[in-house]
Amino acid sequence: MTATALPRTPQDDQPANILASVCPSRTVMRHLTDRWTPFIVAALSEQPVARFSELKAMIQGVSPKVLTQTLRSMERDGLVARKVTASIPPRVDYELTALGTTLIEPMTALRHWAQDNMQAVLEARERYDAAELQGTDR
């Protein structure tokens, strides 16, 4: 199967700019910051090769349908590799690709920030909500 070249657009010659509405980097960022991608990266950074059921068990709260959709999207973007081993039933393993492993460091930094600042954020929410209830300026 041969890939057909897409027609070039004016933004093809421009540097990436996440703030520009026409920049493809915006769709990449949207994918990386969706609800489940960071959790899949975290899970596969802790267990580099995992079966679907193992990922489902590690990532609490994700439905099988959404996990499947997210893994497919990550595979399409070159972040995850899916390996099927012929057996009964077939064994399917997932792992981060070389490109996907480059996400571990920034995603880990975000994870640590969220964990380290969780209490401060919860306190800020509480103050905000209390001010809203009283109808005062924040």
C-alpha cells in the first residue's frame, strides 16, 4: 500500500505554533491532554508491556470502550504499539513506541505537580466556592 502525499498548505512552511488555530500541533496537544492518554502513558511507564485487561485494572474509572478508542488513537499517532500473538484467545500487548516514551518525562512532571499541589488546589476551590455562596468578590 502506497501513501499518497497530501496537498501542501501555507501553514506547512510555518514553524509550529500551538496558539495558531490552523497549526497541526494543536490537534497533537488536544490528543495528549485528553482525559485518558496521560494515564495510559503513566501505566505503560510503570509496566512497559501490558495487556488490555492489565491496563484496565491499572487505570481505574476508564471504560473498556474508551480505553480501546484511546489506545487506537495513540497507535494511529505512533505513540503506542499493539502486538498480537497468535494463541487462543489471541494475546494482545501494548507498549509505548520510541516516540511514546518521549512523553514519559513531561507527563511524569505533570503527574508530580498534580500530586504535590493537590491540597493547595483543593483549598483554593473551597475558598472560591465559599466566596461564590456568599456572593462576594474573589
